[in-house]
Amino acid sequence: MNKRSEGHPAALQLPREWSLVEDAYDEKDNQRKESLFALGNGYIGMRGYFEEGYHGKEGASVRGNYVNGFYDTAPIHYPEGAYGYPAEGQAMLNVTDAGILKLAVEGETFHLNRGHVRFYKRVLHMQSGVLHRLVEWESPAGHRVLIHIRRLVSLTHRHLAAIHYEVTALNFAGTVSLCSAMDGDIAEAEGPPDRGGDPRLGARRTEPSLLFEEAGSDGRGGGWLKQRTRHSRFALLTAMSHRLALPPSASYSLSEKHDRQRLSVQYDVALRRGDTFSLSKFISHHTSRDTREEELLMQSEGALRLAESRGFDGLAEEQHAYLDAFWSRADVEIKGDPALQQGLRFNAFGLLQSAGRDGRTSMAAKGLTGEGYEGHYFWDTEMYVLPFFTFTTPEIGRALLEFRYRTLEQARERAKVMAQRGALYPWRTIGGEENSAFFPAGTAQAHINADIAYGIRQYVQATGDEAFLVRQGAEILFETSRFWVDLGHYDPGRDGAFCIDGVTGPDEYTAIVNNNAYTNLMAREHLRYACETVGLLRERYPLQYARLEREIGLAEEEIREWQRAADKMYVPYDDELGIYAQDDTFLSKRKWDFADTPPENYPLLLHYHPLVIYRHQVLKQADLVLALFLLGEQFSREEKIRNYRYYEPLTTHDSSLSPCIHSIIAAEIGEMEAAYDYFGRTVRMDLDDVNGNAKDGLHTAAMAGSWMAVVNGFGGMRLDRGGRLGFRPVLPPQWESCRFKVMHRGQRIEVFFDREQVTYTLQEGEGLVILHDGERLEIRPEAPVRRELSADREPAGGHLGN
Ligand code: BGC
């Protein structure tokens, strides 16, 4: 690579479909870009802040560094509390900032708002997993340098991140100083600024959460810092080490400074004109949540030694190899629209970066990219993120479910507080305890239990991983089934139907209702699956079943009760409209006046009191429409059309979880324009900042939703109750072709379709049976099977009655 003659390395000439490129620095957009250029590996997250700091006048910077599952607690103050409100809230912490690198050229400090930026480019490369920044800068005194910074968060060594900082003196001989630091004093000013009453941001901490304990140096410019969280008492050890590479003739001096929580080392390098030098910085984070406390230092030393021995390039090579394997299973390729293609890859890459994979952590609503929703895990994981992993990278899918098993005890405790038997999972959490301070849109969303059960069933059926079901899944299913039968009751006024009162469904614009149809349908499915699992365990794993029965004191009568509640489940239906009612009272409410709601009043949650919203027929997000997708076999096509057409016009999509689900159902019922439009809103949700809040972190559920919109929507993929995979592809007219792969029970199948036909190819495995548009196909190795696309996806006509 000849950097000087070209002005920029060839490595930065990447196809848009595989990269995210910023050609000019715009300070107004800084925080959003920090989210977009964030790197992570499911454990460490680093926002895309500038190493040298932010010096803009407008906007601000959130120099976010996060460790998944590492949080502090703080008391929640309720002016009017009540029994059972969570006493404490957990928040993902912005931890010690080890990404600091400050450059000075002949005594002049480099930053983007000083001197003259002659060339600027930032590139996130999704095949290599490396973030590049290339700047040609001229200092106010006229000294020009070319700076090439590469950054990665290792996907193969979860405790490690690395920065490679390279400087070339273009037109002068002189001293270039590079100061590398880590700072454990995360000032409140670094936290998200004005929250403007936005409930999605969460409470602001008023005191530092990380308290200094100890620090040390390795005598070679490296050092470490140990801190403890104020309330949760977790320990964090952050460490850094360096490797300097100089041209043969260059000399340098090094000076170190330790000031309690701030450790720094400065390299002053004497360069000749045209010389290039580089500093590799290796960063590690370890916490007492995942490493024995007495081993923190030793483990971090080990991680840094490993990084030094690989060097930045070695780590980058491993990163590339890891991603090659990932993309071979997870890539979705569409021909005909580079912007959408870029969005799909950005989303898949983002999911990989943020998903916990150690069984102790999960996926925060904003991943590891920002502090929106305080780093909490929601149902987003099981209903949106999990399918992506189940069908592409099942080992991560399993780890996400293991998190629920690990926190089953807290769910049992929560059920007790709520005066119920069994287990109730928290609406939002990091450590497993309920964190929702607003119960109408929190604890009342009991559907979380059924969502987790659904995720388990889908995972087990798609992977065949019965070991997980036997060891962990079954216990979750049984404890959460106990909750349902205790929560609901048989209503004599409704022929003894099983009713569930006082819950909130997925749509948070309607709260605390009786018989939310989604909840009841999903609870029915949950109870049925629990009964089937009892049957499976009894037959195939009798010893394990006997042990579980004993351990949780499961009585025969209880299982009969699950079956009975499922059989008698009440699902509200309106005969006149021929649709399911969202709940007992929804259809009798006044409809929201959309015509008189100005565009600036969206999202409604920021402009109307919750009660005003609750009194109307208006949806924040897919509710019954989501059930149409998840439990598709239980509805006829006509029912799907009628229900979709009723609820769709009432839906604001104020939640980013909504458009993808509408896209899937629209595609299924032949409303291709709507399907494409909703897909567009999902796939570039963050790249185009559709919801205007990407600065607080990326919308991981929507990112996963874009994968579902292609695979389940346009690809028509469904896993039937028997665990069989079926497809019914339809190509949006804007595309030339589409290709994706899915894993099914250890086999990998590629689905490729263009306007005329679809080709199914087995890429891994012995052979499997799938359904194409209802037709049974056997797919064998090296024998692709082709079929014409079915032509009956025209928009449904008016022949459906009512
Ligand atoms: C949605 C919830 C979601 C949460 C976190 C809310 O706006 O209504 O369904 O779980 O965001 O993403």
C-alpha cells in the first residue's frame, strides 16, 4: 500500500454493500455517528468516539465503553410508591475509557476542528470487522501528517480491544507526540446530555458509579486500574499495553503519568520527513461477574500478552476469519438495491457485535452501542433477536436462552411478590430482577413468559437441541406455566373459558386490560408446549424428568391444569367485524383522530399523557398482527387479511419493533407495496435515523426484524409446529434476486430466488425435507432443487366479506 502517493490506503476502497463510509466530519451528527460506528463483541462495546476527543461546538459526545452485564444499581425513588414496585434499578455502566489517544505535531494538538483537514474518511468494514479512520491534517503551523487509525473489538478474544495508530510526517521533520491514556473517572458530563423527559433514556446518575480501588503499571508504558461499582459491588479491571513501531532512524522518549484513576503514557518521536511510525494499543476489560476476583489481574495480563504476541495485524486476521465463517451462514444478499443491501449487512453485523454469548448476558435493546433504555434486556431478545441467531448461529441462540435459565430464581421471586405461583420473568432487566418502574407498560406485560417459551420452542425445533430442553428449557417452561394457570381464571359468565385479566400486550398504547388476544394466544401455545414437553421427557428422558419433577415438586394435577387452561383459553373475537379484538374493551373505544394529529406529535408517547392514549383505539406497535405471524398456522388467510386491514391503519409504529412485523404479514397476504415500504423503514432504521434517536444507541430489535422481513417475509419461511421448514418466496419487483441461508438441525440450506424461480441448495449436511409452497421437497447434497415461484400473491381482492 502506498499511502502517500494515493492519499489513502487501498484498503479503504470498499464496496458500499460491505461498508459504512463517512467522507466528511459533521459535528452536528457526532453522537449518531458514535452509535453507527460502534464496535463490540457481545462482551465489550465501544462507541465510535474519536480517540482524541470531541471538540465540536454543536451536539456532544458520549464516549461510551461498555461491558455486557456489568451494571450498578441505584434506588428508584417513587414519590408515590406501592407494594412490589422494584426498589432498585440497574443500569449498564459507562466504564473506564481506555480509548484515549491524543496526537500533537510539533507541539500542536490534533483535532478535527483545528488546523486544516485536507482529507477525511471513516470506514467500518463489515467483512474484516475493523473500523478505519484516515485523516490528512495540516496543523496551524503548516505541518502535514497522514493519520491512519484502525480499531477492533476482538470477536475471538472477548476481553480484548485494540487500536492501531499510525502517523506519517508528510512535509516536515520534527517531533510527533502520541499520548495514550485510560481514564476511570467517567464524569457525568460524558453521560447522555439533556433527556428532555424522554422515558426511553432512563434516569440520570448523580454520582460516579465506579470507585477507585487500585492501579499499577507494567513499567513499559502499560498499566491497569481496578474499580468497584458503588452499589452492586462488582469489580472491574481495565488494562492497557502498547507496542511502538518506529522507522530505523527514528528515536523516541517515553514519559508516564499516574494520577489515581488516570494513567497515561506519552511517546515523543523524532521523525524525518516521510517517516511513518505506529503505536498499537491493546485494551482489556475483566470483571468479577465473569472472572474470579483474585484472578482479575492475572487474567488481564494474560489477555494483553496474548494480544501483544498476535499484534494488531494478527488479531485483525483472526477477526476476518471469524467473520468469513459468520457471513457464510448469516449473509443475506439482495441484488438491485445497494442501500438496502448495506442496511441488511450493517444490521447482521450489529447483532453479532452486541449479543451476549456467555450464557450470563443477553442483548440490550440498544445493544452495546448506547445507554438508551439503560442497557436493559427486554422481550426484544426472544421475539426479534433470537430467531436470527437460531437460524444462523445457533450457539449464540442457545447462550441467549441460557441467560433466562440462569435468572429463573429471580423470576420465581418476582412471581411471589406478584402473589402468583411459578415464575414471572422481568419486563426489563440486566441481572434478572424486574427493573420496570412503570408497571402498566412493564410488569403488566406478562406475555414475556410466553415469548420466552416461544423462543425455546423455536430454538429446540430448529436446532434439535433436546439437551437444552431437558436440562434448562423444561424447567423454565414448567415454572412459567404455573404462573399462567394461577394468574388466569375460569369465567362462569363466559362458559367457563380461561381468562387472563389485568395485563398489557405488546402494544404499549393500551394498558392493563382483560384478555389481550396476543397474550392469551401465546399463553395457550406456551401451555400446550409445556404439556408436550412433559410427554417428550417422560418418554425419552424419564430419569431427568423424575429428577426435575422432584426438584420443583411438579404434581400430575398441575399438568392436567395446564392442558385444561389451554383448551379453554378465551380469545376475544368480534363476530360483526370478523376479527380478533385486541382485548375485551379495545373495539368499543374511540378511534384516535389521526387526521388532526400533526406529524410533529409523533411519537405520541412524547406528546400525550398515557391515559389520553389508553382511551383510544391506537397502537404503538404490532400486537395482534404479531400473533398472526408467530402463530400463523392458527389463522386462515382471510382472517389474516381482515385483521391486518383493521389494525394496520390504527398503528403508529412509534415503536421500532413494529414495521418489520407489518412487512411480513403484508408480504404474506400479497400487499407487496406495503411490505416493501415497511421493510424499507426497518432495514435502514439507524442508518437513516428513521426514529430520530439513533444517537442513544441502535435499535437491535428492528435490526433483527429486517432479517425476518426478508427471510420470513419475502422468503416466506415458516417453521411449522412439527419443526418442518417451509418457504414461499416472492421477490419484490424492485429487486433482481435474493439469497439467504438458514441452519436447520445442523444442516445449512441456501435459498436463492429471482423473478421466476427459486433454487434450494444444501450447503452443509446430509439432506433434508422442506416444504415449498406446501409441496414436499427433498434436498440432497449437490442436487439443487428448482421451482417456479407461485403467482398467487396478488393483493387480496374484496371477496372476503364484511
Ligand atoms: C417497545 C417495547 C420494547 C422496548 C425496548 C418499547 O418502545 O414498546 O416493545 O420492548 O421499547 O425496545
